[in-house]
Amino acid sequence: MRLRLALDKARAANMPKENIERAIQRGAGGGADGVQMDELTYEGYAPNGVAVLVDVLTDNKNRALASIKQVFNRAGGALGAEGSVGWQFERKGYIEVVAEGVDPDELFLAAADAGADDVVPGDEIIEVYTPREQLAAVEAKLISSGYKVSDSQLRWMPKNETELEVEKGVQVLNMLEKLEELDDVQSVASSLRITDEIAEAMETA
């Protein structure tokens, strides 16, 4: 399912077929350069006890670990052992639907009928959350019902969120941004509750 989603995004971006096939071969270690790509998840704590998961796709595990560890250490956080924070998250399906012209109640009924857990309306996009095994089915149902899906992926979702005052929340967000900027990092998840106040402070920082 994850490969299919990646292929759909590549096609939507008009990536040439040859490039897509080359990327698949390289990911399987069958490319011309023989490079093996490893998919890893690192666990740790940001400052103020916020749990963090970092998904990585890399051809050099030592390089990836060193760069991630450096970001944690400089921010006052710490990497943890496998399983140290993973239990605080669950893998969920996430779908973004373009909100323009959409009745959220009708979307909710269509999504729920296909197995979705929740629908969160917004001004520009509507977020749909699903069990991980229902992501493809819900996405297919929404597309066949005429909804415009702008993104679809698996995400780590915290079971419980950590609430912090604004200054400490911005400190954590700064660390998460630095992790996301690393070449080997695919996605970053945390248990931080991002309030409107924290988001506004981050924008003006």
C-alpha cells in the first residue's frame, strides 16, 4: 500500500516512468549502483519530555544516526532505545481532501462508510483519519465519490499529547523543524499539542 501511494504521488507530479522504475530498483537494492536503502525509525525525547519518532530512509545508517543525534543533543533532547517512546504512538491513515465545494457532513458519511475513524473540517482542507489497514479503501471510496484527495499517507499519531507553555512549545517545534530538514528524514512525529498560541509564536519567531 505504501508503494502504491508513493507511485500515485510520483505520477501526479509527472515524474517520468524511467525515474520511477529506477527509484524502485534502488530502494530494493537492485539499481545499477547497487545501493541498498534502509528504512528506520528513531525514537527519543525533545526538551520538556515530548516524545518524538523520526522515520528515515537512508543509504548510510551511520550518517543518518549521527545527524539526528546531533539535532537532539543540541536542542537538549536525547535519543532513546528502540521501544522507549514508540508505545506512545499508533500508526494511522491520513487523507487530505480539498474543502472547496464540499459538505463536511456528506464527506463524513462517505468516509465512515468506508471505515474512517474521524473527519476534521477546515477552511482549505478536510482531514480524514483511518485505521492503517483501511487507508487505501477509504481513499478509493472518496475518489470514486468525486472528492479531490490532495494527500494520502500513513502517520504516527500520539495516543496522548503533551501540553506546554508557549516558549517551551516553540523550543520543541524548532527542534522538530531541524530534524525535518535533514536529507535522510522522511517524517517526524511528536506528542506536542500545538496550540494556536504556539503556532502563532512560531510564525513570528
